Amino acid sequence: MTNATIRIDGALALHSLRAIKSNTSGLENDAPLFFRVRAGIQEHPVWAYDRLAIVVFCYTHVARQNTGDLSGALEVSLDGVLVSHGNCANVLAKSIRWHTSSAIRRVSEQLINSFISGEVTPKTLGVQIQISERTPPEDVFDAIDKARRRKSRS
């Protein structure tokens, strides 16, 4: 397993959001979220976990509501860890900067707070998160566990 840092400046594809479990009612800590970020002609597969998974879900949900369709994209600058194993690589998101309107940002931040407090779940919003056909390789889960251990020590 090899890890390297990566920065992607591109567009989060609104139609690409996927959960890996069908019972992801509140985007629990053990339920990474999959999405794609388009940079130029390439779409990068990205995984987010914990609070960042909630943030991605909320910004995507609000942008979908605002645009009224799934063909749009949300401009982002993403920092992550490139986790490669064999002949494939996955990006594990560490932070995301959202390049969007203040209205989308304001509503998204309110929704994030509601998620964190437990007031809202995708189910209570009436949102069906599609289930990913792929799951992250074990190396991604290992990197998530490693990051959680570092966070709990600080």
C-alpha cells in the first residue's frame, strides 16, 4: 500500500453520490460516501467519511434542490490522500473547499448542523441515496482507521 497527498480542483458531479450501505439513515461513521470529482476530462473516484461525508451529502443535496436537476456540478478544491493498491487508486478526501454561492453555503451549513444534532437524516428529508456497486478496498478503510486514531489522540 502506498499513500500520497493529492489536490483536485474540479467539479463534484451531483449525480455521482453513492453510499455503500442500504441502511445509511444518518450517514453513520462507518458508512463512507462515494462520489466523483471531474477535473478536465478525468473523473476521480473519491471517498469521504465521518463529518466530511455529511458535509458532502448536504452540499450536494442543497445544490440539487437549487438547480433542479442532477446534470450540474459543484465546483470544489479537494485535498486528500491517494491510496493506491495494485493497479488502482482511490482518493480519500481530507478537506473540501466549496466554490459556490453564499445562499447554497448558508443552507448547506444549516443542514449540516441539523444532521450532526440528529434532527435530520436522508430518510427524513425524503432523499434516497443510491447504493454503490463498488466498495472501497481495505486500504481505504485502513487509511480511515489510521486518520481516526490520529484524530482521537489530539
